[in-house]
Amino acid sequence: MNQAVFVYATSLSVAALVLYGAVRYFWRRPSQGTETSYGPPPPEVLVLGRTRVGVGRSLLIVEVEGRRLLLGSTAHHWTPIADLGLARHHGADDDSNSIEAELARAVEASRQRRGGKRS
């Protein structure tokens, strides 16, 4: 009888370990940087310009999914500041990547949307 209990306990332990391994193998999370069939790939984020505005604070222009965004960053937080609209084609204008040029373009577009005069 003791031998039968030992065989059943061993069989049950092996089955539990196989089940645990199968669950871990098939339900594992994909590692960073690998593409999976679980959904669309994450959007590519391009940093187009960065200007420091203080100790540990920066303004950044990034391009995500065809749009340019102005972001503020500190040591602990990221804050979206403005949507600068559709991105220009790369190589259209060398000055277009500077923060000053993008801000001027965003201000001009905002004025035009509100019906203001061009400066």
C-alpha cells in the first residue's frame, strides 16, 4: 500500500509540474523589442528637438503616428503641452526641426483657426 501511495504522489507531482511549465510557456508575456501577433506594433516615436528650460526640465518635440507633439518633461513627469498638427515631410525644411520654428508654426495655425490676421 505504501508503494501505491508513493507512485500516485509522484505521478501527481510530475503532472502538476508539467501543467505549471505549460502554463508559463504558453502564457508568457513577450519580451521588449519583439513583435507578436497579439496586436498592432507600438507606434514609433521620433524625438525631433529638445531644449532645456531649467534644471531637470526640458521641452521636446516628438513625432508620433504622423503628428507632432510638444511635451514638457521633468525628472519625474511628462506632460503633453500642445498638438502641433500634422508632421511635415522629412527634408522639406532644415529649420522645421527647431522648437522655435515649430512653436511659431503652431501659433500661426492657432491664429488662423480663430480667424486672426497673419503676422
